[in-house]
Amino acid sequence: VLIIVLLFTLVLLVAFYAINFLLRIKDLGKNKIRAFECGFVRVGKIQNSFSIHFFIIILMFVIFDLEIVIFLGILVSDLGSYVRFLMIFIFILGGFYIE
């Protein structure tokens, strides 16, 4: 049964890819590689600058948010797992405090 499901998935994947390849819009114009800014055509030079501080904060949030979600499953196991979770959580909070 597993082999049939895997083969069906592979055939479906190849079929969708082929349909997408055959029905795609072939627009090779310059508008495809130009910057898109809120639906307006850009005028002049636009600088893509952003603060690296905000980028680091976002990156830390994503990493630590995923870690917390992963470790929440540990809480239902036993008391030893709960203690390990608290140690990791304190380590994460320490990283936020240092940042």
C-alpha cells in the first residue's frame, strides 16, 4: 500500500509540474526583472537598505519561536523532561537578555 501511495504521489507531482510547464505564460520582457513596489512603477533609483538590528531580532524570533514550539511537546512526558525544558527555556531567555 505504501508503494502505491508513493508512486501515485510521484505521478501526480510530475503531472502537475508538466501542466505548469506547458501552461505557463511566456513573458520574457524587462518588466519581469524590474523591482515591484506596491503596484507602482518605480521612478528613479530605489535603495534597498534596512537596519541589520531588526533583521537579527527577526532571525532570533524565528529560531527561538521554533525551538519553543518543538520543546512544548516535551512538557507532557515526565518531570525530568520538564526540568530539561526549563533549563533550555532559561538559556533562551538569557540569550534574549544578552541581545
